Amino acid sequence: MSPADASLRATLRASWRLNARRLFAPRRALKLADIAGATALGWRLRALAGRSVLIRTASTLAAALALIELDGVARRMVLCPPDLKDEALPGVVATAGVDAIVFDEPTPAIEALGLPLAPLGPSFEPLDEPAACAAPTEWVMFTSGTTGAPKMVVHMLEGLTGAIKPPVRGAAPRVWGTFYDIRRYGGLQILLRALLGEGSMVLTEPGEPLADLLGRLGRHGVTHLTGTPSHWRRVLMSPAASAIAPAYLRLSGEIADQGVLDALKARFPAAAIGHAYASTEAGVGFEVNDGLAGFPASLVDGLCGDVEMRVIDGTLRLRSGRRARSYVNPDAPALTDAHGFVDSGDMVEQRGDRLHFVGRRGGIINVGGLKVCPEEIEAVINRHPGVRAALVKGRRNPITGAIVVADVVLADAANDEAALKAEILSACRRDLAPHKVPTGLRFVPALAMTAGGKLERAGA
């Protein structure tokens, strides 16, 4: 089988009901049948065969089209997230060996790179099948940069689709949606599920107001919706949440504590609720659908599907065919250890028969020589019914080195702040060691989020 035969477009063509399925953008909807049989790159598609191509688009829909058209044609696709700064482009081009650029809107930064440019057209042309690349296309994505500067990793389509189950013939069509951008690993997973799993998808755009997105999701009948816990907390605070009635919702990308799981179940009682573990480097690990925080300890030291997991030095490590192949950055550390396991950097501890995530190894606060994981404290604060979200961070202290403080968003701003503060701190004293109890707690209207939908912890 040639790389083109195993490409995303070829797989899409072989799926069912293409005429009934759509990609929904804010101002445009496209049939998957049209996408599978035509091209927005026109004659330029053949010219891109075997190249290392940077995909730099303003539109999410344009990025999706470029991925479908270039897989099996380009040697490498470098998928730029929408928040990647123009000044970073020369470094990306040099590191990833980029020799052509696909775009939807010309910019001075793109033109200044001095590379062949291939614009995506506003309409489709009949597909003139290009010569396939000699090997399967590499998919290059950026890590989230949760604990440092983002890195570029190489995935293959086979690994990216390793967790996607074949659709059940005759099942009701799914309409997928995600608060992630598809140019990041979490969002790309949902796009691939829609394309290869007999579904449609509602695409979001960078900067789209949440109320507008929720309205579109409702109008298109979204059935399966995913995002980070921080995304979902914003939904719970939005009056526009009444526009959606998903059959299934999923959390990933951050720790799904019991507070947010319970709040979502109360708000969407008819929905099945799951939380999944994945990372850009390790790929999709597992999914939990029992409504409880954490995951069964039995998943570790055995096979969870085709994923093998270990806990070493308190952090979760994963090995499977879903992981990335390598880093692109020459100065990046080894992707795996000597046994092929990816060190996630996510710390876990066992409580009864479940393992619970307690935070990132790189995010520990040192209080007088004692280690504090901010996420553990946030989980306690978030259990209070009057709290919608919390961010715990360290503040410098001349005696202990750091002290613990917390910013808290209330579920109802009209509540008595003094009484709530006393109740929250009382719960922290009851459930946490003394050095983990916040010495300062303030109520704020909102918490900053990264472009990937996670709490902004930089500088904390």
C-alpha cells in the first residue's frame, strides 16, 4: 500500500455518508464529499509533493483542508497553532526544514520568509491526483509549553488515529465539537474522530466569543463536545450554556477534579461524562467514564487497550504506538526512556483503588523545604459548591521561600464573600497539611487561560 493509499483523504473517501456530513465554520459549511474529491490548493498541490510544508492559516477550516490535502503528498506538515508569534516563524522554518508555505491570508511575516507560497483558494477545483510522497507524511505539532518553551514533535497518521474506534454501522450520526483549536493535539484528535468516525464537526475560530460558539454548537445539534476543565468551567458560568444539549461531553488537558465533574452532571444530567488522559508527546492514554476523579489503579502495570503505563518516581509514564516519533528540536531531551516510555511529568498518588493526578512535576511550590502541588489545593477549593474555579500559586516569602495563595472565581458573585472565604479555608485546613493551606485568598472575576484552554500558570 502506498502512502497515498493510507492517507487521510483516501481514508475519508472510503467512509460512509459523505454527502450528509459537514465541517461547520462560522461563515461556511462544507460537505465532506466535496472535500474528499476536490482541492482548494489547485495545481499547487502537485508542486508540494515531497516538500516540508508549513501550514499557517488564520482560518481553522483552512487548516483542516490543508491537512486533508497534504497528507500523503507532503513529506512533512508543520501545523502552526494560531497563537504562534510571527517572530517565531524563522526559527520554526529553520528547525523543521520547511521549504514551502500553505496559507489562506498573505501577511508580511509569511512573505518575508522567502519560500514558495501556496494559497488556499476560496473554492474547490477538480482534484488532479498528485504524485504521492515516497513515505508516509510526518505531522509536526507544537507541545502546549505547560512547563517551559513549546517544542515540536513528529507524529504519524497511524499513531494519531490509534485510539479512534471504527464507527458502528447504523448508529446515529455524531456531530462533534471542541473548545480546543484543531491545530493542537487535543483538537486534532476530535477532527480526526469526525472525519474517520462517520461524523460532522463544528469548528471554532480563535477569539470567537464563547456565547457565539455555544449558539453555533446548539444550532448544528452538537452531540459530542470536548474541552479542558477550564473550558467547561467557563461554560458553566455562561447563560448561553442552555443552547447545547450534548449526549456526551469529555474533559482532558487538565486534572478533572470531582467538583467540575459533579457540576457538569448537575448542569447536563442527560449527558454521559468522561475525562481522558493524553499529551502531545505520549498520545492518547486512556478514558474514564464512571463519573469519578482519578482513574483505576488497575490500569497501571498492565495493558489499557494497547497502552502500557507505569508510575516511576511518582510520575506517570506511557508506552504505545500512539506516541510521537521524536522531537524536531535538536536541543530537546530524548522523547522516551531506554524502555520506550514517555515520562509525562504528571504526578500521581494512590488513594484506595484509584490513582489521582496531583500536579505537574515542574509546577511544585517549595514552602520551607516542603513540596506543594497547586492542583491538589485547587481540587479541595473547587469542591465547595460556591466555587466555580481556583488557581493556586506561590508567592515569594523571605522566611519560607514561598507561601501559598489562591485566586478564586465564585459560582455566584452575589454570595457573601466573607462567609465563603471562611468556609473555603476551613475545608483546606480539614483536608490539607498545614503548609498547603493558602495564607492568602482573594476572589476574582475570571482566571487567565492559555491559548490551549488551560489555566495560565506562567509566573505563578
